Amino acid sequence: MRPHTPVPLTLEEHREMGRELQAAHARLKELYKVVVDIYGPNNHASFTFLRIVENLDRLCQDLQAQAAIDLPGFSVDGLYR
């Protein structure tokens, strides 16, 4: 049995994913601010929310790097940021 060979995302798929993740990131940042305003920055829920926002940021960075690998010769700057 051969190992599974992944098929990379197309430019349009990366664009769509980037738009979705940018929108999710913006919304999560808004919700984080609401939680911090209500419960304060030292609250456990506020801390967890911040971690989610930071991890989504990392995911976007990783996908930006993956887009460069998947799409050599294409300008992929800004797809996920």
C-alpha cells in the first residue's frame, strides 16, 4: 500500500480559506474584547479566549507558509493576513 500523497490546495482554495480565517480572526478578537471588558484580563475565560486568538494567528502564519509551498511562482502574500 502506497502512502497517501496529499493534493495541495489551489490558489482559489487558499484565497477562500484565507478570507474565512481572516473573518473568524476579526470576530474572535471582537468577542475577546467583550469578555475582557466584562470579566477582566485575569479571568480564566479571558485567558482561554486570548489563547484561541493567538493560536488562530499561528494557524494563519502556518497556512501562509504552506501556500508558498503549494503555489510556487504565485504571489501568496496576504492570503492569510
